[in-house]
Amino acid sequence: MSADGPADLRSDDELVTAGRAGDVPAIDVLLRRHYPRLRALCRRLTGDGHDADDACQEALVALVRGLPRFDGRSAFATWAYRVTTNTCLDELRRRRRRPPLRPRDDEAGAPADGAAPPSAPDVGDRVAARLDVDAALARLAPEFRTAVVLRDLCQLSYDEIAEVLDVPVGTVRSRIARGRAALLPFVTGNPVTGTERRTP
């Protein structure tokens, strides 16, 4: 949807077909439609606003470049999650030896343009909650973090996550269960071992 025009009611499949035929506005609509969810995925997987922006932009470029080869055997959204997840995992591998960065304040509860700012206690609570979740996710090994984020943030089904990650559904269930079990103790200060990200 453009900022100054009506919503494009075409389905993802219709937009993909048009985009593959060279319809640049159709590609733009498709990417704008999915951008908020892809950006949120990047934000949770990387744990940092700057890295999320970089990873999301790389993913969008990869989606455009890969569109002619997209065969439509999966939904566009599933394919977009796969491309974006792989991009984020590449980013995590690149920065593996760097300590995790704290989220920027503007990533943790900044009001939208024109919105009244929330009260100070609300801002503090939201920032603290975001920092707790980000810190907990950052301590998980990427395979557990990715499975939990795809399920709990992106709300993908187990079958969809299996398709995104190219692993069996049983592996998805195991990773989600272990990741969730590890998250709460990390937040409360008593981590469960076995799912942590290992530092070289």
C-alpha cells in the first residue's frame, strides 16, 4: 500500500505473478505488506535495532533477486520468512565473536509520530521487559532462538517452521520446547543449561 493511494487488494500470489513479469509496483506492494513482520523477526533474532535494519534490508534485496526463481510451492510469506531467517543467521555468525549489543531506547517503546508519549512508568516497564526478553533470547543458541521467535512472535505453525528451517516437525517441537524452557529461567536469573549460545 502506498502512502498516498488505496490499498492493493491483490493476493500475494497475484502480486508475485505480476512481480515476476516485471511489475515493479507489485513488488513494492508485496514487500511493504510483509515488511513489518520481517522487520520484527530480524529484531528478535539479532537483538539489536541497527543489525535488524541491516539484516532486513539484505533480506528484502534477496527476496527481490530471488523472486524469478520462487516456484510457488510454498506460500510467499513462508519463503520470505525462510530468506529472512537465513539472512539473520548469517548476520549472527558474522558477529559471533562480538558481545551482544543492548537495544536502542527508540526500539523499546518509542511512540509513533503524533502519538502522545506514555507515562514514565509505562516507558520504564516496556524498556525493562524488552531488555529482559532480548537478553534472554541472546543467550540462546541460534537454533532454539529461531524456533521460538518463529512460533511465538511470527505465529507460524509447526509445519511452517519446519519448512522455513528445513528440519523435521519433531525437531521444531523439540527446539521450541527447549527454547521456551530456557527463556524463563534466564529472565529470572537461574538459567537452564544445554541451550545457551556458546562463546568460542
